[in-house]
Amino acid sequence: MIDIKTIKEAEVLTMNVVGDVDASSSIELDTALQAAIESKEEKILVDCTNLNYISSAGLGVFMSYIQDIKANDIKMVICGLNEKVFNVFEILGLHQLLTIKTTKEEAKSHLGEV
């Protein structure tokens, strides 16, 4: 079960991801990211502070948008990953392809610097 709340603050679209992203709920994550990209958001912050678990399907969602993010010159930062979830990103090398920050403050700072 996943809950995604999207909030626009200044120039940054923040997506708060709560719960577990598995094969069935990854569709909601996909829909939210697709909507952000299609609406031409320039700065996206994905706050995963309350994300408990992510499956390969959830990781696949992030992987599927890497090209779109680069092609549309979107600055996207993921933050707040717990150790278990971060390890999954790290094992697959996604921490090298996506910008991941420890805290929301670091993520906001990074988006402001870009």
C-alpha cells in the first residue's frame, strides 16, 4: 500500500511517498512521476522519509524515467531513504544515476544550487 501526496512549493514539486512500493502500488508511483514530467516540472523532490519498502518494480519506475529526466533537463532529488531501501538502490547502482540526499533539507539545498 502506497500513498503519494504532491505539493508545489515555490519552484519545487515535492512528492511525499508513504508506505510500501511493490508490484501493484508501483503503478501509483509511475503515474505521479509521469504527471510531474508531463507538466514540465523543472525541480522534483521525492521525499521517501516514510517509504518502508521498495520492490524491483518500484525501482524500475525510477529507472524508466532517467532518460526523460535528463532529456527534459529536470532536476530530481530523492531524499530520506532508510538504510534498507538505500541499500537496494545501491546494489543496483541507481545511487550513481539518480541524485540521492540523506535529508529533505539537503535535497532542497541541492535543488536551489542547481
